[in-house]
Amino acid sequence: MVSTALLAFCAAASFLGPSPHRRAPRTAVRIRADAAQLTVERYGKGTCLHVGPTGVRRVCHTTELPKQPPNTIRIVSVSDTHSQLDAITVPPGDILLHTGDITFCARGGQTALADFNEQLRSLPHQHKVVIAGNHDKRIEQLGAGRTRETLTAAHYLENSGVHLEGLHFWGCPYSPMKRKSSNTAFQYNSERMRGMMTRVPDDVDVLLTHACTGSTHLRHALSRVRPFLHAHGHDHDEHGATVRLARPRPGAPPRRGPARLRSIRVNAAICNRRYQPVQLPVVVDLLRPSKPRTPPPSSSSSSSSSGGSSSSGGGGGGGARHAQGQQQRRQHAGAGAGAGAGADHRKRVEGAAPRRSSEQPRRGGTAAPEASVS
């Protein structure tokens, strides 16, 4: 009787799912907020973290990424490669972001930057956007202009911006000072940091910074700008993605389908704390805006860097004219002009009073609690 019952149980169990001893086909793995570290040691070489337009995150192989949804831009983020970009499998996409620490302890000098540029050139992404980090002392010494002459395969941003695929990108290489570290490139004091953050335009869609914490001025800028995507690195142990969802306002009719995605924060540090390039690149399918938040400048890039350069790498000139135009529109709005770009800008910048807090969604609705993957 016991053996007969056992056989019946096993037969019934075969309909409930595959045997645990049977090798399952390689598929995407949906990620929970309490998941372990996202490394190639856990998920295999060539894998990446994918964030869909609804905020669903999963680990999959770069050759098995979900089909890109219509009306989205596929943005690939990496950071803190420390002269080891060629050691990772970079997923395909439309735009590649590298958010600093290109080199390790400033070793290699300009030769290391030239090698990095050739590695970027070999990648298939239509656009590459790069900022520096605290290890990139050589870039700080070269200055923005000479760095752009070296990194010709990318748009190099240093407290400057560029418009790509209908999105406004802005990059700042800031990271907080650490007493025990000798890697102090682009670590501004509080007063200078305040000036850098006040320069970030209100219409930025994708913000790149090297670090994410350590500055109240950065927090205030994030609260003011509310970018769709904030990409950074620096803190190797904080690798992963955080999404914020917007829910309907109280009293609004129920919304069918998944919740609307409000914003995404990505820490794409590739190296772990031992500087081993084992953490996963992050791929984000970002919905294209229905219309630009402000008209893009006549040139493909804009800049307000302290070095006075008017272009980002490969992007052309026109940054000073764009900055001047923004100032004129602000003055026009403040004077009460009610037509043209000035009126549109006033509606966007001065809009409703008081200004919405950081906990309110930019596109309407009430923000849901954060869910993070690290």
C-alpha cells in the first residue's frame, strides 16, 4: 500500500511542474527586492539586469533580452570599470552610459583613456555618454576640452548636457570626499557643489552623476529636476536598480494595466569592493517622452562646464547659446510675457505654487514606496 501511494503521488506531482533534478531551459529570472548580489558568479557570464518600461526587473543573458517595446529607448548603464571595460559583456542598446571611474587610481595616464576610447568605438551603440569619477585624476588634469579630444567616440559630459533621441542628458562627475582615500578627483567642496547643482536644468530627463549620496545639494537637485533616470556608480556595494511607481491620485478612477513608472535609479558599478569586474551591467527600456519638456537647442549638445567649453565629445557647439537662451526665457517668464517659448517655460518652471515635493510624481499621481534590487 505504501509503495502504491508513493507511486500515485509521484505521478500526480509530475503534472505540477518539472522535476527539480531536470535541467530547466535558460530563461529570464525575475528579481525580488531581497535578491542576493547581482554578479556573473551567481547568474553566469554574459548576463545583465534588465528594467522594463513598467519597472519589472529581471536577470537575463545579453543574447536573450526581451524584445524592445515600441516607443522606448534602450539605455545600457555601466560604471566603475577601472580599466576593465574589455573584461565584461556589454549588452546591446541604443545609448551606452558610463558614469565614471574609467581608470584605476589614475594609472595609465592618457594612454589608458585612449585605450578606453577604442573600446567604446568597438561597441555597437549609436551613442555613448561618459562622465568621470574620483579615480579619473588624469581627466581632471586634462580638463574637459582636452578630454573630449581624446574620447572622440563618446559625448563626454562635465557639468554639461547633450540632447540625444529626444532626451536631455546631463552629467556631473561629483563624489563625496573620503578621508582615507587618495582618489579625490572632482570631489567639490560644499559651495562649489551647490553651484554645480544649481546649473542642472529643470528639463533634464537622464541625470548622470558618479556618486548618489553625500550631498544635500545633489538631493535638492534631484527633487527639483525629477529625472526619469538617474544613473551613477561609485558605491560598489550598492549595485542594482531602484524603481518608483506612480499611482493614481485619491479619488481618481482606477487605472487598468500595470502602474505607471515614475523614475528609475541605477547603480551600475561593474567592479565589486575587491575591484573585480563581476557585477552586472544594467539595461533600461525608457519610454520616449510624448513631447520634449523644452525645445532642444539648435546644436546637439549644450554645456555649462567650469572650463567654458561649448561642446561635448562628438556633439558640436552651441552650449553657450543654449544656456543664454534658457536665461532669457527665465527672465521673459519672470517679466510676465505670455507668448512663445517664454510662456511655455514659465508654465514648466513656475507652474503651480507651491512646487511639488520630491514624493509627488512628475507625471501625476501619488508615489509608491521604493523597491530596490542590490
